[in-house]
Amino acid sequence: MNADSSPVDILLVEDNPSDAELAIRALKKSHLANRIEWVMDGEAAIDFINHCGDYSTLPKGNPKVVLLDLRLPKVDGIEVLKSIRSSKNKDVKEIPVVVLTSSKEDKDLISAYDLGVNSYVRKPISFDEFSKTVGELGMYWLLVNQVPESIHLES
């Protein structure tokens, strides 16, 4: 868990340790991983975002972006996205969510956009392309994209 007392910039929801390690490495290489949290299943992601369960003592505030895999244990990524977008907390509901998945199924793409995903990216197969893609996603969502400051503050 993030030792910093401020909210994380990126919540990485990825069950594959190799993909998570590559993503974290790419974000660090781009100097975008100052405050990143990695969870391995959808249930932990929902708890993290809602500051409950193992994450009840987190500092208030929301991640600037969620990088979300779809194929997850316990609760799949589509259910995590549903939970975020149906939240009664407006600031949680508006957290940018980027699906980062190996799924090539059109139904996943359509479901994600129907639920309000901000972006849907298929994981490149090669290490170099994966690293480049994650670095570019981090750069865009943390530095280029603009969101209301209230999204990251305590509700």
C-alpha cells in the first residue's frame, strides 16, 4: 500500500504480476509512478476506491486514473466499472477509467463503453509496445487530460 499520505495518482488493477510489473516499470520510466497502487482483483479495486475493507485507512481522495484489466479474479473488470459508474459519490463516479486488457471480444469493448469507460486499450503483445503504450497512457491521463480538482479531493 502507498506509504505517502496523499491519494494515489494511478490505481492499477491487474491480476497478472508480469503485466503489472511491466506497467509499473513503464510508468516509472516515464516518471509517472510517484503514487501508484496495484491491486490484483476486482474486489480489492472496489474496496480501494470506496476506502473500505483493507483500504479503510487510506487518505481521502481518489486516484487520478484507474488502469483496469477486465479478466480479474473475484470481481471482473466490467463489474468494477459498473461499481464506479453507479456510485452515489459523484467524485467516484467521475474517476477516469481506462480499460487495459488483452480481450479481443467486441462484447467487452461495447459493454465498457456502454458503462462509461473513458478509454479502451488492447494490451500490445510485445514488451516494447506494451511499455510504450502504458507510458503514453500515463502521460496523457496524468499530465494532459484535465478533470475538475474536486474529483481528487475528499468528498
